Amino acid sequence: MKKSKRFEVLENRPVHNDGFVKEWPEVGLIAIGSPNDPIPSVKVENGKIVEMDGKKRAEFDFIDSFLADHAINIECTEKAMAIDSLDIARMLTDINVSRDEIVKITTALTPAKLVEVVDKLNVVEMMMALQKMRSRRTPSNQCHVTNLRDNPVQIAADAAEAAIRGFDEMETTVGIVRYAPFNALSILIGSQTGRGGVLTQCALEEATELKLGMLGYTAYAETISVYGTEDVFVDGDDTPYSKSFLASAYASRGLKMRFTSGTGSEVQMGYAEGKSMLYLEARCIMVTKGAGVQGLQNGSISCIGVPGAVPGGIRAILAENLITTMLDMEVASGNDQTFTHSDIRRTARTMMQFLPGTDFIFSGYSSTPNYDNMFAGANFDADDYDDYLVLQRDLKVDGGLIPVKEEDVIYIRNKAAKAIQAAFRELGLPTITDEEVEAATYAHGSKDMPARNVVEDLKAAQELLTHGVTGLDIVKALHKGGFPEIAERVLNLLKQRIVGDYLHTSAIFDGKYNVISAVNDLNDYMGPGTGYRLEGEKWEKIKNITHALDPDKM
């Protein structure tokens, strides 16, 4: 058969390197509407839910029991469940119905009902609803700060640059687990060099992550995973109750935290029970609500390839973000892991959160080139900064970033590299050379950095934990090392752990350590002329990208 030259060209397009599969409900490869999904229902007797989504209480698994007892407003549930799903969907997009009115209904719904409601909306309507339902009025952004070598000098410099670019939260992780204390120390010092009040975390297994938080190396946690079927929980030796206990441990020490979930995880782990991805994700979101956690990182996250392969999968990701806001929680809306070879497709996936705005549009915009991203690559990375800034400018959208000048980036990277050099010296850690400081100041990525003695670094990193070196020790080291301003910023961040105000839903800090959250910055969008508007000083910054021609200088 003679081949069409047009089809030959099309077959070589990047999108053909992506994986796609037709719906397969039996194994959970269906985004929304599996024939095995339950029909919404609820029945309350003597103040207790005795039937939910077609199951009698005697048939409940431990997720059902947890949701029935802790995640649903029992007083309102029968009344809320009686409202037609289409009517609730229309309320979500109706500018005459406030967020407060809707939350009273949606927090009383069952998982199956929540899915039925959002399935009435197309993606444009979901974005309209998300603009109204996000918890904090002002959108924000989070980035990843990692590198292939776990190089502490580069992490500090990258974090400082990311801070002046506008990121309010930063997350690191490790290639070698024992490097964790160094990475946490480096991102803390680097972020506070760039701007006081940036929140940082180090994503690890849960015990180590909690220990670093309690020692004062980190300010929040996020990688506390919850799942939508009992078998996946059991496979991880966990339950909703153990996750709730862990959440309480963080809160008791003044540490902000979110859970993590996402469509496709149960399919990927082989325990989807033939249910749709969004139905199982609705259960995860409700587990988070029931545990009393302020928010959720979702948007498929590390499982993005699974929903990305099935029809309507990217729509389901938007829907899971929306459901999180409907349950009155903050959402860090994914966009963090690469899932496609197509630039068109990755941009389209991001626009659904970028345009309406979420509490954190990315739960990991890579502040490094993609080869240095240890979270399996990122949907947007350091090489995309200028494109992202132009998108904000083109559409007059606040995506959380601001333009920066090259000389300012060089200065702040150098300052952060010198600060971590001084901290290492005062803490008795392996030497950071002037050559490393110089390289980190101008580096694009780890390929531009001198190699360090890994064995020596790993031994020293573990000694930080063995000797119980705390956040206060870091403050003292910075002050003694000649960086009192950065020391004061780290100390102010530690003080916030005692105050506890940033445990409120969707909390971030401004540059003066004032909390901005859903309590004092509640989303008040109700149509044109209301809610958050990009204007004033922030718009002036976003407008004036550095490579735009200036008529006054022509």
C-alpha cells in the first residue's frame, strides 16, 4: 500500500512517542464513569452513616468507614445528597452563588456524588468553578530544587534564584538517601537568602522527613501519600488512621503539611478494583479531609502517564483538583512530572490550572534543567522561564513568577553559595571551595559544577542527624559565618513554628513573615470585577520582561 506523505510526517511528530490506550474498565484504565463505579447514595441512622454509595455499613472497607465517620458532614449529608447533581454543577459555575454556599453542600457529599457532579462540567466550566472554589484568593507557585549529584552548593544557589523569581514554596529530594540532611540544609539557606519566608521541604520516606522537620531543617511536608483502595494501603503497610496520626505529629510541632494523591496510582499499583480513576481519587481527597489536613498535592503527580494515556484523562486531573477545592482544602495542582514528548500537549495540560489559578499552580516547577530534576523530570523547567513569563504577560495571568535581571540572579546565587560555604565551615562540615562558589554562581546545571567527595559528604550529612544539629545551630552558624540577615530569616521561620498561624489552609508568607491564607485572604470571586485581579505593582513587574524593547531607550 502506497503511504501518504502527510501521514509519514505526522507519524514522526513528538506526540507519537507518547503512550495511549483504549479504555479498559476491568483494570481501572478509565478516567471517569467505569461501569463498576457505585451509584451515589447515603443513609443516616442515629447520627451515623449506615449506607454509602450502595454499600451497607457491614460491607464497608476501612476507607469507607473512615470517610463515613470523619470526612462527611453527617448533619447535612442526606439533604445535600438529595440535590440533583446537575443543579450542584450549575451552582459551581454560577457567579451569583458564593463559594461559602457551595462548600456547605459539597462537604456533605459522598465520593460517588462528587464525581457525578464534576462529570456534568466540561473543562472550561471546571476552570470557571476552580477560579471560584480555590481556597486562597491569591494564586501562588511551588518549585523543585534538585540536581543529579545532590550538590549542596548548587541547591543553595538554585533555591536563592527561585526565591527572587517568585516561588513561595520549594521542594527538594535526593538521589542518594543519606544526602537528605545536606539537601534540606542547602535549600533552607538558599531560599532564605533569596527572600525571607519561603517554605521548604525535603521529600523522603516519612520517618526521615518527619525527623528533619522536627529538627528545624524543613518548614512543611507534602509527600504523605494516601490511596483510594484498601489493597494499596495494605500493600504500603498503612491505613487512613496511620496517616492521620502522622499528620497530627507534624501539626504538634508547628509544621505545615499536605497529603499527596492522584488519579492513576491505584491502576499503576494493580489494585484499582475496576473502578474509575476519578472515583478512587475522590476517596483519596476525602481521606485527606477526614484526617484534618489543610490541603492536598494532587493532579495525578507521579502517575500522570496513566490518565494521560486514556480518553478524558487530563480532564479527570482537572476534576480532581476541583474536587479538592470543593472540600474546602488547598490544592497544589500537580503539573510537576513530565508526561509527554509534545510541547503543545504539556502546555495544554498546564493551562487548565494556570488560567483559573490554584493555591499552587505547580507542585513542582523545576528550577533546574530537566536533566537535574530528581522527581522524574518536570512539565516545565528552568529552560522554560522566559516562555512562562511571556504567557503570564500575554494573558495577564498571575502564574506566580516575576521577571528578573541577569545581574540580580548572579548576585543572589553568589550570596547563597557563600552563605552555605560559611555554614558548612562553622558546622564543621566538608569544605566548600571558592571554585565551587564561583561555579554555582554561573551554573546552568550540575554539569557545570566541580565534583565533591561523595563519601566524605555522606558521612558528614549523617553526623548532622547523629549529633542532633538543629535549626538553631544553623542560625548560629550563619550569624557567626558573617550572614546575620540570613540567620535572622531562618530564625524568623523557626519562630513561626511556635506561632502556628501557617497551619491554616493555604498559608504562605509575604516578605515580612505575615501569613497569607484562606483565613485572611479568602477567595471572594463571584464573577467579573470580583476576586483576585492581576493589577498594580505585580502587573507592572510581569509586563516589563527584560527582553521587551523600551521606547525610552530606543
